[in-house]
Amino acid sequence: MTTIALIILLTVTVEVRGKYLFRSMVRGYPVQYLGVDRAGIYVNNPPEWIRTLAQATASIKAHVGEKETMLAIPYCPLYYFLANRVSAVPELAFFDYLNFTREQEQRIMADLERKGNRWIILSNRADTREVGLGVFGKTYCPLLAKYLKENFALVETIGDWDAPPGWIINNAIRIYRKKDLPGR
């Protein structure tokens, strides 16, 4: 019993000390600091990822009004939180493995129109080689991709859009605004 207690105590001591040392080390590196209004934290992501996230958040806040909705795809709920904006639809993830039906896509587009959504945030993960995620417009959500292409214009690209996308590397987004279409 004493041996088990000593092992637990040693494990806890090593874990706490390791976390303390890590925090001390990271605080010495301001490039690891994500300093946005709703998340003043240190993260372990690459500095380029942090810079893109901070710039994108600032740009979203500058473009998307406080009372406006936006759609962040394929999976960018962090931008809703950081920019303090609301999603136009209940779906927060759009990937191949989620098997969106034609009817779901039509309902999503109808929701976007009904709510007057003028903004779409598209991550470069929309075209990823990660297993199961697919390619937006090709392997999943072809109607939604067509809707974006026909009804929205590119406003800004932030980050290295041409680099191979990944979960914590090569973060890039594009901000699209609804076109002023004739007859509307």
C-alpha cells in the first residue's frame, strides 16, 4: 500500500512540476501568446497559426457586424467564439464523413437566405488530405459550394492558403461577402 501511495505521489509531483516548467517556459515566448479579447492565453501552436488566427479574428470583427450571422466552414467554431459572432445555421462542422444529404444542404441554404447571412468564412481545411474529411464541393456539400461560388465574393485571404492544410499547421482562411445580385 505504501508503495502505491509513493508512486502516486511521485507521479503527481512530476506532472505538476512539468506543467509549471512548461508554463514558465511558454510565458517567456510572446510569440506563443494568443492575445485576442476573448482568449488571452498561451498556446503551443506554431507562431504562424497564432498570427493567422488573431488576424482572422480581427478581420471578422471588422467586417461582420455584431448583430450579423456568419457561416464558418468546414469546421471553425473557434471564430464564432473569438469574434463573438453567431452561426447562421445549427451545423458547426461540414466534412465528408458527416454525409450531408441534398435536403440538408437545401435547408442550410434556405436558412442562410432567410437570415440574410452575408458572410462566409472558409478554412483551407475545406481541401484537406486528412482521412475522412474530404474536399468541400467535390466529396461533400456540392450544392453549398455552388451556392458560395455563385453568391459570394472573396474579400480577404489570411494565412498561407497554398500550404497543405492541417489541424494545427498551415492555418488559412478566406472571408467571403454576399454579392449584390441584380433583382434582390
